[in-house]
Amino acid sequence: MPLRERGGYAVTTRMTETEDQKDGKLEDRPFNPWRIPITDKAKQVVEEAIKLLESYERYYKLRKRTRRPADQTVFERTVSAILCDAIYHI
């Protein structure tokens, strides 16, 4: 499992990387949904982002009811994967 660490954040992936450039042209890279935080600092960033998103939803009254436990888990894993993928490619 490849591990990358930058600026105190470490995330890992279970899939292979793709190159951002082919034939000298910049290409979109695919999103890797299997990235997870490894270090305590990366886990704290993910937890803080989840709290901020939930606060945003509450402040602007975007949700009429709370998420079911299974949906909350999916939400947290999705936020985690997006942040870890961004951290990995920074």
C-alpha cells in the first residue's frame, strides 16, 4: 500500500496512481475513493472538515432532519476520501 507524507499529513491508497501528464498535456486525474487518513494530523483535518460542513448545513438550514447512522457513515467516509485525495496530490 503506497504511503505519501507531505507537510505532516499522510494518506494512503489501495489503488495505483495515474500520471497527470501524458504526452506533455495536462489531463484530469481520476478521483481515488480509497484514500484514508493515516497520521493523527490528517485525521484531525478530516474531523474538522466534517464539523465545518455539518455546521454549515445547520446554519443555512440545508437539512430538515438528521442523517440515518448508515448515511452519516457514508458522508464521513466521502468527506475523508475527498480530503485525503486532495492532500495526496498537493
